[in-house]
Amino acid sequence: MIEYIKGKLINKKPTSAIVESNGIGYLVNVTVTASDSMGNIGDEVTIISHLHIKENPFGIILYGFADESERECFKQIISITGIGPKTALGILSAINYNEFIDLVAKGNYLPLTSIPGVGKKTAERLTLELKDKIGKAEQGTTVHIANDGKFNVLSKISEIIQALMALGYNRLEADKMARNVSSNAEFMNTSIEDLIREILRGK
């Protein structure tokens, strides 16, 4: 098991990062929260990770999280039959894991149905099967400081489009939603993490 990756941040997108450690570049699929808190390209970072292995030649995938609590929540989600890592990553990118835990504790599955890949039956199963398993996790250690937000409008829109496509939307849908949210007066002062959450919640 790879518990964490520590090294130089080579590239970063809202749902992925490349970290160079001991001369090897690791591609890590991350939650939007982890990406937002990771720092800037060139920084030394530590990413809490989970190694997922599928039964095919290209099935070794690293997933990264903001802290240990977020990783534990991810593990609980993928423990549910029929729910894979991509859906779990989408859930934890749309809402903070503490919000997810709160929804599960209350048995409130409806907000989850707005997330790509999570239909009514899946949302009901998540809340039902996890209600007795998952509790308020202790706060882990944040990966790094938040990014400095130095994006121009077009590059920020592009980042949002890529993140939405990674979460299951097609290019046209992602482009439309990203450009709609870019009309907000606070667009450049709002983190990519919060903008994507706003989009996924249908605001």
C-alpha cells in the first residue's frame, strides 16, 4: 500500500496531479479539495494516497486526498457494491467529506442525486449502507497551503471544463456550465473547488 506521495509538484489540474519523487513522475487522481489545497507547481507537496488495483493490465491507479479523513471516507464509499473510485472521487469533489458524512447520518440522499454517476438508487444505497459505518472522522492533516488563485479568466474556465469532463460531463455540457459560472462577479475571487461545487449543486 502506498500511504502517501511526497515530492515536487510538476503539474496540477482540478482532478489530477503529477508529483516527481526520486526521479519518478506519479500521476495521481485527486479530489477537487486536495487539488485546491496542494499549493503551486514547483512546490514540495505530500499527497495522502490510495492505490487501487483493477483486474486488467492498466488497472493500477493512484488516488489522492487532502487528508486521512477524506481518504477514509473514500474507502467507505468504494466499499459499497457497484460504486467505483471514479464515482467516489466525483462525490468528494462535489461536496466536502464532512458534508457527505452529515448527509449519510441524516439519511438525506436527495442532494447526492445531482452528482454525475449517482442516481436515486445509488444515493439511497449509499446512505442506507453507510449510516451505521461512517461517523464524524477526526480532522487529518491538510496537504499544503491553498493555491494563490493566479489564473486569467480563460485558463480558469479551461481548468473547470477539464474537471467537469473528468467527473462525467461531455465537452458541450462542461463548456456551457463553466462559462455560465464565469459570469459571476466573484468568479476570479472564488476558488476552482468552490466553483465546481457550485456547478454540481445546480446553483
